[in-house]
Amino acid sequence: MGSDQPLNRPMNADAEIESLARETDMPVELVHEIYTVERAKLEGTARIKTYVPVLIHRHVKALLREQRASS
């Protein structure tokens, strides 16, 4: 059970964060912050974990677009 991934972070999280940063033209640091918070929320509440990565991607992308629109 000893995983090197902090807080059950998936192995592809860094690639996902970089992809979201490119898609939304936002800084990687900001995307990482939002991604980490939203992942923790969803991991804690999701009953079916299979779709968590898809839900996180969509939700974080929407949040970043909202933030960009309000800037």
C-alpha cells in the first residue's frame, strides 16, 4: 500500500494539470491549486470513484474559465 503519490494523487495528475493550464491559458501554479482543492472535495464526496478524474477535469476547467472571464 505504500504509494509515492501524495494524498492518492493519480500518477497522471501533473500531466492533467499542465493540459488544463494550456487549454485555459492559465498559470500552472493556479491550476495546480484549484485542481488539488477540487480533487480533495470530489474524492471525499464521490461514491463512485471511476468518474472522479473526468469530473475534476470538467469542474476545474469551468472554474478557470469563470475566473478568466471575471478578470
